[in-house]
Amino acid sequence: MESPVSQTSESLVGANGEARREARSIVSEPVELTNLSRTWSPETTSTQNISPRGARVTTQRLWEPGNLLMLKSVRGNFWARARVVYWRSFLSRATMGLEFLEQGGEWPSEPPN
């Protein structure tokens, strides 16, 4: 995966204290999330960071760990079928960690305007 930004200095220790397999890149990339088990309309939001195996994204919806979803880049052709690993609420927004189960395409090489 070609990242639109350089590698982050973010620790390689995950939220649960376990070592991460790879560094994450801090990038706010617009994406569309579609729940694969409910008939919700797609949610347009953005990533907070990405790696070859997953992403952290913001959301306004309640997602349960284990939920399956489709993530699609709004600006590029990247897509991933993903599993929600965690969901955390912060006031009116929330963040969730996603594990990519299957993916294709490429992230855009230029940061959004």
C-alpha cells in the first residue's frame, strides 16, 4: 500500500498493550463506511491513521466489535472488507479500529486539499 503521508512517530504499541505488526501513517482520508449486516445508509467520514492491515476511523454511529463493514476511499479506488476491533465514544463522535480482512486498490498518493 502506498501511503499519502510519511510514517508516523506513533508508538508501535497498540491500545491493548500488544506490539503492532507495522507502523501506522497518520492520514485523514475521506472514506465511506457501509455496514454489511444492517441496511443503514453509507456513512461518509475519514480515517485518523492507516496501516497495511487496518485503520482507525471516526464515526457517528454505534458499531459493535466484530461487526463487518465495507470501507471505500472517496478519492481513490481503495476498498476493504473489515472487522470492527474496538469502538470508543468521545462526545458527539467516536473512533473505531478496523482490521482489514480483504482489500484491493490503492490509497490516493496525494493528501486531500
